Amino acid sequence: MSLSGRSVPNNVANAHFYLPDLCSITALLPLILVGQLLSLALALAASQLPVFNWLRFSLLSTEILWIVLLGAALLCRLRPLLQRISPASGVALCFTALIIVIALVAITGQWFLSYLTLDWRNSVWIVIQHIAVGGILSGLVLRYFYLQQQLNVQQQAQMQATMQARFQSLQSRIRPHFLFNSMNIIASLIDSDPETAERVVEDMSALFRASLSDAEDLVPLAQEMSLCERYINIEQLRLGERLQVNWQKNLRSDQHAVPSLCLQPLIENAIYHGIQPLIKGGTIVIDISDEREKLHCTVSNPYTQETANLKRNHGNGMALDNLEQRLRARYGDAAIFSISREPQQFTVSFTIPIDTDIQPGGAT
């Protein structure tokens, strides 16, 4: 994986695959239900009502159930291979595998029934009939899965494009008050403390560089935390002792790959809506930990009725909503995003899977 993180995450790559995960019971149950409905339809079509041929229905039901179960098991085992070959080759392999399963089940069923009826004459033609019908239905099912997945891919691509446009729009709208305040800080420090003024310029450059980066970039966690510290340094020059920050890090590694600007907007939101309105200021608690192959990030700030009213008046949900949708677009259901409003504390947290680490130099 490159440093930019352009490779597709596992959950997104699997989402582009044209077959459902037949190793999962949730995908297998609908196929079993459809198979039983198909056996009922075939039995009704072959029966002369009002008499219903229960024997034919039971035989068809058993045969289709075996075909579904064995076919699903075989495709489940073939899934790693199917994901590595082209869709056309994969469909051909799936179709061939299903035809073999149908033929084996049909031959076994006819062999068993021939011993009960002692009639071998029609067995060959019945097997051929079952293979032909099963082949047609298998082709239709595979075609349905493929078209359905193509629709899902298009919808996901549209969602990704919309999310990227929204993210870039938010990136381009850096808060004017932050820009003006930072420039005023630099101007006031040029004569009295040129070294600090130079550091503020460097910190602002890093923030602008991150804001102009690709929305899909992955960066090391250490880089994201360093960017947050730069932002906090600038705000502390403006707010002074009113802004206190408590970092709580419980990390085995600080090189986990994370989306760019996943933590800084939470800190900016906490300062702008939690600390700035309070005359006495307050403390922001930033808790970052990794366990069980997941990264947990939590940002807490003081929460009073005064700041609650300001949040309702000025709004603070756009950046949080945008971040939540970005994480869900990349990690799917594996991303957890939550907001908690307690009597004295406002907390935003997210949990994402740890896919890989980004090593110094850009390798992963």
C-alpha cells in the first residue's frame, strides 16, 4: 500500500465482487427459501389440481436443497480464486461448478430411485432434463447477482464522489476567524518574538497543506496527531491559559494508517464550540488507544447550557456529520461513530479497523 492510501480497502473490494458471500448463513438462507419456492412452483405446474402430488414435491424439494447447499459450499471454497480472476472467467467457472453439482445430485437421485422402482429406462433423460433446467436457472441467478452488484458498485461510486466533493468543499472553507486570528498573532509576534512567529507560519503551512490533500489519503496516526498539536499550538497562543489539552495515548504503534484530517476537525470543533465560549476556558481530553485490531479516538470538551445554546445558534454538526460519512464510506459498518452529551461534557468518538501500519518512508 502506498502512503497515499489509494488502494481499495478490503470491505470495499469485497463489495465489488459479483457473488454474495455464500459462506455466510445470511446469504444462504434466502437461496434455500427461493429453492423451496421453486420446488413448490414446479410441483404445482406438474400436478393436476385439485390433486397435489406431494411425492413429486418432496423429491424436488430434496434435490434442490442438496443442489443449493452443495453449490453454495463449492462456491464458498472457490471465492478466493474467483476474486483473483476476471469476472467473465469467474462466471464461467461458477456456471461449470454448478452444472457439475446439478449433474451429480441428479445422477445420485436417479440411481437411488432406480433401485426403488426398478425402472432404468428414463433415468438418463431425466438427468439430462434436470441438468438443462438447472443450467438455465443457474445462468439466470448468476446474471442477476452480477447485475445487482454492478448497480451496487455504481451507487457506491456515486456516494464516494459525493462524499469527496463534500469533503473538499469543507476543506476549502477554512474558518475565516482562524485565518485572521492566526495572521494577527503572526503580526504581533514578528517584532517581539520572531522565532514564535516563524513557528506559527510553519504550523499554518502544515494545516493548509493537509486541508488541500486528497480526501482519500491515508496518513500515519503520528502525522495526524502532529498536525493536531500544530493546530492546538496556534489556538493556545490566542486563548492562552483558557485552553488546556490532556492527551491520553495508549498505543502499541503510532504508525497506523488513518484517513487524513480524521482527528483535527474534532479538536477544532471542541475548541470552537466548547472552550472559546467559556470565560474561564476548560480542558480538552483526547484519548487514543488501539486494541483488538481497532483504533479508538475520543475527544471531550466542557459542555454547559451556555455552550449548548451557542451550538444550536451557530451549528456544529456539519463537520461531525461529514467525518462520520467519510469513515462509513471507507470502512462500512466496521466504523463506529458516536456523540455523547452529558451534563458537563460533550464527547465525540470513533472506532475504525486497523488495516495496516505506514512505515517511515511511505511503505506499509
